[in-house]
Amino acid sequence: MKENKNIDELFREKLQNYEQEPPAYLLENIFAGAAVNSKRRRLVFWRISAVAAALLLAFIAGWQFNTNNNADLNKQSLATMATDNQNIMENLIQTESHTAKVASGKSIQKKTDINPVISARSTYEKNNSKVETSLVAATNESHQLKLIQGRSSLIPNNPESVWRLQKQKQPEQSVKSIDQQIMEQNQQLLMVQNAEKGKGKWLVGAQATPVYSVSKSSQSAQYARNMLSSESSNPVDLGGGLTVEYKPGKRWSVQSGVYYSGLAQTSGNSTYGGSKNSLAADVASKYLTTKVNVDASTSKISMNSSAGVIEFSGIPSQVVIGNNIETNSMASAVFVSDARFTQNFEYVEIPLYLRYTVLNKRFGIEMMGGFSSNLLVGNQTYIESNLGKTLVGKTNDMEVMNYSGTLGVGFKYGLSKSFFLNLEPRVKYYLNSLNNNESVSYKPYTIGVFTGLSYEF
Amino acid sequence: MEDFKTIISECIAGNQKAMAKLYHQFAPKMFGVCLRYAKDATEAEDNLQDGFIKVFSNLSAFRHDGSLEGWIRRIIINASLEKIRKQHLLYPVEDVSIYDSVNFSDDVIAKIAADDLMKIIQELPPRYRLVFNLYVIEGYSHQEIAKEMSITQGTSKSNLSRAREILKKKVQENFGELRDQNNYTA
């Protein structure tokens, strides 16, 4: 070990602080290189700004959509998506065939007279199936296919030209064997890299989020007169689901999946009540005094809320219904109980998001936006009082299928090469009213912070 | 440090005078680093150029919490490694037969010039040159080298010992009778 130390020390001692003046012209090159880099960075900044603006515009445009346009909207977005996919596929195929040309044709492209035949043929052979696919997809390549097919069919019938081709290739064999080996290895590496590039990447993941809903509703004046007042602080609900993401390139990706999301709407004391008619007029301000509708034939009772009409399955045990003393009709009945209503809705969401990678390092940043179809799967109304929480009924006229727009920022941290930790604040806005009652327009926003894991392969 | 802060902010703003000042401050030392990692002066010049372009393009990311020289050195070494990775990715490391151990006497070693040693180090196969530089001169551990070069720690160790053997042999060839007379085997 002693002599090892000696040789190490010898080199360390003499070379650690070794200095030599570099040639003067290097500085000029460095100035030029640094200037190019800063220009490129500015360009990237503008590109990111443009993407952000585009996503924002798409989101705002979706926001403005009328309920009537929802069906069309969905079809449109699907169509755009299909076109996007087609474009991506075309690009991929073009890139592949181009690089294959470079890789395979490099050593052969010497003789100009046979050059097109050789390169076309080798491209055709290497990418046989892919070229066919691309031609089906891209009509502008059909001419090229005819050319390739024509040429390739000629080649086997003309053994002399093949022989000539082989003969012309002969001199290249004499290139130094080590160089040739490197060239072959380079070609292989290029092909492997291209194959990897062409494949695109898939990401699957699972996410969960708290859902904060912010009510946004409007009602007709008549409806609102006898309505429970909606509370500004809604309970936090839960959401989450599975995601699938396809990333054909470095920046853009398309994401879908299945989410479950809860939505809650709480109602309390009425702003307008019939307290004068109430049996408990003195304490009415503390209690629910909203008018109750009683159906004479079915004896079912219902109340108006900002999210729609709540239909009771029976009279809840913990509430008292009061009436005007002078009349025995139930037409002016009111609830006289200190209670709170919570309307819970559950949705299964199928999203279609477009994502753009802003920063692709171990810590990554992505911007995302898109649309979702939401299927109503749960609809319950609970009453909460000092006696506890009881299921009392459901909200009437809820739309089964709804559409929403989403905009968010995704933060991604690589735990390993394939596993990522995700944190995504998102805003979701319902494009149509969740309730189809003509007197009610109920379009809440929800804010969620999606956290989860994803796996890339 | 305060001095550097002003120069750095001027460099970020694109002031060429400040850039030249910073360059002249560190270039000779960094050229020395590049020479060690390169096969010749031309490659070293290329690496120095690429490295300094990266330095000036990323100066805004410098956090002022470590030494500026260390930060620049790291970028220069990375630029050198990157070049070798690109160029020599496909070269198999040539199999070198094990040489007999050679011992040197310190007083003879003292007479050898740094320039000559630089030449010898540049003649090493690229991977041996990298491992030797990173381990012996930069003070990296085998674990760090393995991570940096995507090789195993075992490969790093064997590369280092082979690099040492070759260097010893070259020193012996170039500087003649260096056999250690004061035999310190025991």
C-alpha cells in the first residue's frame, strides 16, 4: 500500500494546483456561447408563458360555455384530442423514419445515382410496418409510399444492381476495424434511443385530495323567498382516484383516469322566514323558519335549498314543524328546529387533461388543464342538530351527467427513476348547473390539493 | 466574497468586462483541471470553453453559500465528464495486463516536472483517467465515482488500481531508474 500512496501523492502534489494560461481566443467563444444560451432561455420563458396563456384561455372559454353546449363541447374536445393524437403519431413516425434513414443510410450514401433507391429501400425495410401505418394515417406520405414500393419491387428483380451496390460497399470494409466497430455500435445505440423515444412513456398513479367547495348559485325570486340560506363554510369533502397519463414527448402529455369526488352544500337559518306565523316566534331567529311544502296527496314534505329542492323521505324525528295558529292548513307550515342541512353529492369523474412540463428535473413542475365528465352516483341530505346527524332524504332534480373544467399546477418529486410524489393544487368549475330545476342554477367551484404517487414505465 | 457578489450580478446582467474578470480569475486553474481530464490540450480547451459557457449561463443559480471556485470547478469537471461519456461511451476499456509493483524513491519523484506527469495522465485510457482524477486528486469516494459514472464500486476500484499500475510503469519508462533502493516492503 505504501507505493500506492506514493504514486497518489506524487500526482496529487504536482497536479492538484496545476495552472496553465488557456489560449486567449477561448474567451471570445465563451462570450458568444453564453449570449446564445441567454437568448435560448428567454425563448423558453416566452414559450412557457404562451402555454400558460393557452391553458388559461381554454379554461376561461370552457367556463363561459352554456349548459346547452355541453354535449357539443364534449364531442369537440374528444375530436380535438383525437386529432392531437393523430398529429403526435404522425410526428413520431416521421421522426423515426428520418432517423432510421440517417442511421442506416449514412454509410451507403456515397453514390448519388443510386442513393434514393438505397435510402428508400433501407427505410422501407427497417420501418416496414411503421411506414405502412404512417401512410394510412398521413395522406401526404402516400406518394412516398408508392415511390418506395415501386423502387423496392424493382430491386429484387435486378440482381445486378444489388451486386453493384454490394461492390460499391466493399471499399468501406477496409475502414479501420475499430472505427467500424464504433460506427456499428453507434448505430445500434441510435436505434435503441429512437425506439425508446418512439415508445412514449406511461404514468399510472393514485391520488387523494380534500375538496373545498365554494358555492355559486342563483335562484328565481319566488324560489329564493322560501329557501334555506346557504352557508359560506361548507364541510371539507374527500376525493381521489386513479390516473393514467401518456407522455409521447418531453413536454406534453395527456391524462385521464377515474376519480371519485364528494361535494357538500350546507344550509342553515333562513334569511326570509315566516317568524311572525311561527308558534315559537320569540326564538325563531335561532331556528329554521323556512317554509315547508307538504304534498297533500303523498304527505311528503320538501324544502327549498340553494342547491335544489330537498325531498324528505319522512318527517325527521328531531325536528318540529310549526304552523300558523289561526289556520289548520299546512300551507304555511315552517320548520321550528335548531338544525343544519348538509346536502352531499358524490361524483365519479372521467377527466381529460392536457399537461405541459415546465421543469423536468428531479423536482418537476407541470401545468395542467382540461375537462371532465362527472356522473352523479350519490345524493343524500342529512340533518344535523344537537341530537346528531340523520339521513333525511335527497335533493330533487339533480343532473346525472355534468361537465367541469379544471386548471392546476402539478409539483412532482422523483423518489426514484420511476416513482414520483405528486402534489397538485387544482380548481374545478362546473360548466352546467348541477340541478336541472328551472328556478335553480347551482354551479359550485371546488378547490383540491391532490397528493399521491405515480409510476412511470 | 463581497467582491464576487458584485462581479456575479454584473455577469448575470451580461456585462462582458465582469465576465472577463471572473474568467481570468479562474481560467488558469480550471484549464489545469481540464488538462487532467482530457486526452490532449485541444480537448481540454473545448471542455474549458463548454464549462465556462455553463458557468456564465447558470451564475444566477449560484447560492453564495459555498465557495465560488468550488462551484465553478464542479461545473468544469462535469463538462469534462460529459465529454468523455459522449465520446468514449462505446470504447471498451482495454484490458491491461497487471504490471509488477514498482516502488519509487521520493527524491527522484521530486525531480519529475508537473508537465510530464500531465502528459502521462493524459495518455491513460479515458475511464482510468477519470477514476484516477476523481479519486486521487478530487478526493471522491468509490461510491461517488460509481454513481457519477454509472459503474459499480468494484469496477471503480479495479480501474483505479489499473490506472496506478499504468502510471507507475509510464513513470518508470520515462524517468528511467526509479526502482526504490530503500526497500520498504514489510
